[in-house]
Amino acid sequence: MKIEGTVAIVTGAAQGIGKAITDRLLKHGARWVSILDVDKRLGKAAEEELTQKYGPDRVGFIWCDIAYLESLTDAFDETYKKHKRLDIVVNNAAIQDESQWDATVMVNYLAVVRGVRLAKKFMSTENGGQGGVVINTASCNGLRRAWVPVYASTKAAVITLSRCLPEGDTAFTKGGMRVVAVCPGYVDTVLGNSGNVLLPPENQPNPVPMESVVDAYIQIVEDDSMNGVVITATLTGNNEYHFKSNEEIDKELNLF
């Protein structure tokens, strides 16, 4: 997909990876990007900064608490009503607080499921849309045994959702849609730093440049062959993560 002329929604885009993705989409010619975030101050600041950089009527902040379906639905409806199309959805917002189990699951996983369903409503050719791509931000901690068990579990769920949608949802086969999960390594953001305070100084992760991580998202948008895959964005580069095939698992566990 060519980014030029597209309409996008990015959640958690007032700062960090989400803001950097929004910036890059605009740089590549996106017609409009909706910044969805619960932080009004940072959201408006991001809108003003990016409007100054790329011009008027290209980007807008929509206050949204993605933990609530009504709030997320309203943000999608507002974007589509104004622009009459939707091409790119980045389910990026997340929290990392092991003391808030319910909120972590709501924001990091349930909101992603809902974001996918809302994307289908407007993007699937089965519903009159023009197709498009959904990118779900997961984490390398969803691939390993991590020191943040609830957070890591939600990211593992996002990975599995993204892998399974093309197997069980025709929107991602016949409906012209694609879905990919991105697993960033450690990026120097507010969210990333919130988890690393739990680690001893001698065991801090290797930081990945933000620009390199955002490259992965742009690559996914532009490469129409990517669907149901997981891309890791680490110091080794942006690479597809390979899992055992269903055939290998079925044989190993004697499932069929």
C-alpha cells in the first residue's frame, strides 16, 4: 500500500512510538492521521507540533479512553465520518503497571480486539470498505519469560491474535485486509522506562533507536505480502519471527 493519500488512526499517539509513527506517516504523505490518546495535554501538543511541521488539516487529536468501547467507537466514527475512508489502524496504546491487572488487560488486549473489529467495520471490502492494514504493537516480552507477567501475557495475546486472524476471519483473506504484530525491543519511552525500574542496573535491556522501530511499521504498511506475521524490531534489525508450523505442532503433540 502506498501511504500517500491514506487515512490512519494511531492509538496512544500523544507520545513515544505512537507519536513517532504518526510523524512518519505524515512525512510519507498520509492525508490524515487521527491521534487517539487519553492525555489531553500531550495529545493537543502533538497535534500542534505536527500541524506546524506538515501543515493544516493533516492531523488531529481525538480524546479517547480505549479501555471503554464507546469512547473507541466514537473516535473511529469521527474519523470515518470526516474522511469517508480508513486505510491504516495502529493499535499501539498500552500501559505497564503490574499492580493494575484488570486495566492492563483492558487496555493492552481487549482494546486491541475492539480496535480490530472497528477496523473491519470500515476497512473490509465485505463491509463496503477498500481494504487496509491493521498493525498491533506487541512486545518482545510477549515472546519470552518476562519480569512483568501481566503485561507480557497481554502482549503474547496480541501476538496470537495477529497470527490467528487470517486463519479464522475472512476480512483478512477475502476482505482485503492485513494484520501484523510488531514486537519492539526496549525503546527509550515513558512506557519502556516504567518497566525497567524493576530491573537491577546491571541487567538493563539494550535500547533500540526509535527511528529503526518506526521503520518496521512503514515496511509493513508498504509490503502487501505481510499478513498474519510477527515482526521483531531490535538491534538485530526488523525481522520476521518464525514460529513452529501448525503441522510441526500437531505432529509433536499428536493433536490430529
